[in-house]
Amino acid sequence: MKLLLSELHYNLGHVLHQQGDLAKAVMAYRQAIALEPSFAQAHHSLAVALSEQGDDAAAIDHYNQVIALQPRATKAYNNLGCIFVEQGRIAEALQIYRRAIAIEPSASLYINWGKAIGAKDPVAAITAYRRAVGLDPESLSAHYNLGHAWQQQGQQSAAIECFEQVLQRDSSHEAAHTGCGLAYTALGQLDRALDHFRQALLPQWAYLKAFCDWADRQLATDELTLARKSCSQFLQVLLQPTCLEHQSDRESSAKFAKLLPKAVVIETSPHRQAQQQLAQTYLHLGNVMTQYGGTKQYQQAEIYYQKALQIRAQDLELYLRLGECLSQQQRWNAASMLYRLASALHPNTPLIYQKLGQLLEKQQRWAEAISYYRQALQTDGSHSQHLIKNQPSDYKTISLQGADSKPIRRVTNATEPFEFAGFHASTQDWIIQNQSGRYISLLSNAAHNLIPNQVVLANDLVDSVLGDSPEKAVTQSPLTASTKISQTCCEIDVTDFTESAQLHSVCDGLNCNRCLKRIVQQFSPLHFGNGVYACQPEAFESTFHPFVAELPDAQAWMIPCQTAWMITHAITILSPDQYILTDVSREYPGQLPGCSQTDAERFAQIQDIWRATPSNVEQIPGRVAVLSGLSGHNYFHWMVDIMPRFALLQQSGMNLADIDWFWINDPQQPFQQETLHHLGISPERILVGDQHPQIQAEQLIVPSFAGNLGWIEPWALKFLRQQFLKLADAQLSHLPRHERIYIGRANAHHRRVLNEAAVLEKLHAAGFVAVELETLTLAEQIALFRHAKVVVAPHGGGLTNLLFCSPGTQVVEFVAPQYTRHYYWVISHQLGLRHFFLVGTELACAPIQRLMYPSPLMEDIWVNLTALNAVLNQLELE
């Protein structure tokens, strides 16, 4: 009877596991083991479920118990090896695989062996995959991974043969179609590549339709919008039934075509039109990168332009844009060769000769430059006006007046990029070293209040420390992503080979996969199944020490906001002797907590950002306080990164009435104006950084950043609640009190919920009310969140209002597969909110996914409705 009961619990766990309810499955398996401790299959299944939840330590323990009970259980060895690989313990994984292979060789063991050793020894990996094929010729995974390995070695024809073996057995295998598409692209056979990409995309036609519907409605004409519209046109042509080879594919595609807002007019060959739209998309994406600027962006733009040129081999605009891109990278010879090729194709175009002349002039090759300028004039005299160079204008006084009626004067007007003298990692060090200025250190006490710690004056020639104890590093453990493990044995997920560059050792700031994984692990996400997770972090220890510095004759520079996607991405503070003060300077993509990037590396990035920007500094009379921040036009960063800097000014002991100007991001948004008004900063004292991006002040007052970018500190959270919760009190009497709210992003230009109608149908049935925050004042938004008991929303600025929720509020955050970020988890952790996140469905064809969303930040969200039901069950709503 005891054995039967344990089997019943095991069977219950197995069914729950198949349904994706990991938490209840784990409970059932544990009950089976409690009744029968030697139940090896229950230990194995429990280990699988625990690993899927992300609890690898417990999973390893149970796999070891399986091996102790059944020493020949090769499936347990196999899965154990997979966990070691994900943890980076490659040597231990290989040892485990050797033991299992010695017991009983299998295709799965050799596949995982190949994946474990592939990065270090690709030839050995190929050998392993071949052995897997020999052991199981019908194994799709063996053929696919062998093809993937050949592809990594540049052997595209061999890769195609392997992928075709997969497709012969499963014609709808999305990864194999994607692999074939990439291989044919590399071979220059774009028509065949597009055929395979099409096959990979067809199962997700509803996702694509939603994207196209939205993109076609956009009216803006900036380069990013144009790229999206071109991508939409490309997808619509690509999935037209007339563009497909097989009748069954035409029938599937017909569903997509009928649901489009209007049929695409195909005036030329469908394949040709698809290619032209693809080239146009690449062109606009390249323009986006060049407009943004910076070495990495120019390198990416070069790739986009080259891809477009592969399709439009004689397109003059592409030659000119690619040539300019190469010039920005100071790759003079490559740019010169490109322009000469363009001149051979378009000999009557004076602009090409002008570009060549400018290029040679930069290299001080004067005679050759003059020759090309003359050739440009001879080719078409009507274009000679383009050759006239703009002369620098005289210094001039602008109309804006200072608080003491002194005019603000432009003091430099250089035509060449500014050269910085160097950098100081610490503002405090510069003050002591130069005996100039003032430094006020602030500490956060146990009650999360700021208190002045010490003031360092210019004549205080003493060593000074921040805080009363050495800095302590946050305890960190390596992140292990949830592993897809079957009830029998597992195989590690394969990342598309084109993304291998992400594995490089250089930190990529806020987008650094290595740092992101480490931070996510700190929140101990528990996987309930179906892509639903709950954050359960332990306490965080802050090592960020705020301060306020006063610097005479110092400068503040910022990159002005230009579009919704070209927002402020650099703030730089310069000492009077032209040194960058890196602890009060910040550049996108910034740094995550615990980042190992050096100050020298950050200085190099800051220099790179400003390299193409001439200095044009304005002298500002009086005392100027710096409040500007990265992405300061964004509600989240405004509240979390900028507003707390005002608290530092308050707590420093300075008389705020003596501050003449607050240098801040352009406060055009209602939430900016409401918060500034509430803090007592009048419009007359605001110096808009976007309009005055390079200033030099008689006295520059620089509060430190309030913490790591997007990571709110406890004292800052307390300040925001103390300041702004009072705004909600007057609203509670007339604002409807909704306990369950959904905050959408239908009006956003990125990260929208594509199947929002279906999501709302389920939420409405559960008592949720959809709210458009754009229609509410800041005070009304605060009141709404203060009263809410459950908040559901996609990752976006609306969730900033979690700052004002009451402890115990439940939060469900929808996140995109490639953009899972921790920012709102920090707020929930500090306030005691119960925070779940649901990972959206990923678009299967990675190359097309990256075309639609060139940055992870832009990726839209498709909510799996089964997962939505699962998370609603976790909320235990009455």
C-alpha cells in the first residue's frame, strides 16, 4: 500500500509536470520520495523539475542520488553534465559524459559532449556529432548540431546538407530552416535563403501580422520608423502566397495575406521585390546607427550598408553612406577605394569627387585633394556651391539672461573635436589634488536617510575616505538559465551562431549578457512553469556613496535629445583643467552594479562619443546645479535617476535659494513639469540642457548620481514617497479605486503587447480594468497605484509608479524574450511587493527577429495565454 501511494504521488507529479505546473509537480515528487526514499525515478523527475525552476544545486543533489541508487542511469549522468555546462564547469561535465559513455554510448551523450567542447575544440565537436548520427541516424538534434558546427566553421555547403537531413524528417523544423537561410545568405543565394526564412516564419504569422499592422500605421519619418515600415513591407511580400514554392505553404500564407490591412502590390518578381525591401530596411538601419554615432554604431552601420549593397550593387546613396561610415572610423584607405569604385559606376556625379577631395584633405594629401575638387567642378559646375566650406562664426552673445541679468556668452566655437586632458576617477581626488572646490560626502543611515558625513575643502590637505567602513562587494553567484530538460535526458539550447560575438569579454554596459545574468541570479527567480517566474531576492548591500561637489569654472556637457530613440546618452563633467570626472559622468550603455569595467575604459568610451562633436561651450554666470541624466526624458529615469539628485542637494546643507540655475533635461513632459513645480524649481531657474548642451559655470554644483543607472537606492525611494505620495491624497476622493489594473503600451513606439486584445479579454474576466496612464496627471497615477492590489503591465515606464504602491501589492510584468531587465524588481524588493514576470513568446527565426528589432530594447511582446492563466492562478485572486 505504501508503494502504491508513492507511485500515485509520482504519477500526479508527472501529469502536473507535463502541464507546466512545476511548483506543484515538485511537491508531488517530494511526497513520493518521502514515502519511498529509494524511488530513483522520482528523484530523477524531481531533479528535472528543480533544474527547470532554476534550483540547480538541489537538482544536482537529486541526480547524484539517482546515480547512487542506479549507477548505470546514464540519463542522470547526461542531465547532470548539462547543468555543469551551463554553470561553466566544462571539465566536470566532460568527466561525467565520459563515465556515461563508458557505461552505454548514446546519441544524446555525444551531442551534449559536442556542445560542451565546441567552443574550445570545434573539430572534436564535429567528431562527436558524427558519432551521434552514427548511433541514431534519425536524431534530428544530431543532424542539426552537426550542421550548426559546420556553419560555425564557415562550411556552408556541409551545413546545408545536415539541415536538409533534418528537414527531410521534419519539414517544419524552424531552426533547420533558419540555419539553411543563414547558409544560403553566406553563399550569396538570397532567393533560396528567403525561401527558408519564410518557412521558419509561417507558424507565427499572427505575430508578424500584428507587427506589420502597427508599422504601416506609423506616420513619423525618422530613420527608425522608416526602417520598421520597410521591414513591414519586406515581410508582407515575403509571405505572399505567390512568393511560395509549395501549395501547402501558399495555403498557410494566405491566412497572413488576407488579414493584412491591404494587399501588397507586386509589380515585379516577388523575390525581387522582397530583396529590394530588405535592402531598403538595411539602408535605414544603417542610417539609424550613423545618426546615433560612436565606434560600435559605425561598425554596425557598415554591416547594414554592406548587406544592402549586396542587393543593390550600383546604388549611389549606399556607396556614399558607407564611405562616410568608413571615414568616421578613420579608415581612409577603405573609404577612398569605395569612392573610386563609386566614381567608376557613376562618373558624372560631382559629389563623389567632392567626398574624395575631403577625404584626401583630412590625410593632408593636398595635391590629390585639389585634383578631385577640380574634377568635381568640371563635372557639374551647378554643384560648386556644395564645395564652399562653412566658416566659423564670430563669438556672439545669445538672448538668454542669467539670474543676475548677466548675459550668457558663447566662449568657444571650435571646428575640430575637443581633446580632453585625461580623467580623474574621483571628483574628491581632483579637489584635494588641485586645492580647489568643495566636496560633501553623504551617508545613508539605517533609516534610509541621508546625512552629511564630511566636507572636504580645497585647503584641507588630508586624506579623505567615503563612509565609515571599507566598501564590500555584493555577494554574487553565477547565473544559470533555466534548462529545457525532458523526462529522459537533456540537450543544451543552441544560440544562433551569428550571436557568438556576445560571448566576448568586453563589457557591453546595460546590455552585457554576463553582467545581466549575474544580476538576475541575485533575484533568485523561481520558475513556476510556462515562462512564469517569481522574484525572491535576499537583501542587497549597497556600495554606492553619494556626495555633492562644488567646482569653480567647471564644465558640463550633454548629448541633446533628438528623437524618441536618440535620447540623451552622455553626460560629461569637466574640471577647469579639462579632465573628465568619471564618477559624475555617465555614458550609454553605462554600467550595471558590480561591473568590472575600468575607469580608463569608460574614459575611452566617453572620448569616442564626443569625438565627432566640436566643442561649443557657453559661459554661465552664477551657480549652476547639475541635475541632468541619461534618458532624462523618460519617466522611469526621470524619477529614479534624476529626481533623487535634488535630494542630495537638499541634504548637503547648501542653501538652494542661492542656486541660480538648475541644468536639466528639457522638461516638456507634464510629469517633468509637475515634479519640478512640486519641488519648488521655477521655470525661470531652469537651464535646459538640450538647448545649452555645453556650459561652463562660475560655480558648478554637481550632486553625484543617486546610484547605478536605473537602480534605486533605499534613501532615494524614501525621498520619492515622502515627496510625492502627498500628491495622491487630494485625488483619492474623486478618482475611481481600481484594485486590479492593467497598464498597456499601445501608444508606445516599442515593446508593445502584440496580442493585447486577447490578453485583455482574459484580464477583464478576472476583474482587471485597463488604464491609459497618458490620460492621467502624475498625481492621479500615484493615487491609482497607491490603491491597487494587483498590477499587470508590460515592461515599460508605466511600472515606474510601483514606487507608490503599498507593501504586499502583487505585480505581473510581461517581458520580451531578449529584454528581461531587473529595474522594476528592485523597486518591488525594497517595498515588499510580490513580483512575477512572464516571458513572452520568442520569434523563431532569429535573423528576421533581429531585422524587426535591431536592439533588444525594441522587442515587442507576445503573451502566451496559457502562461497568463498560470500566473493568474499564482495570484490566488478571490
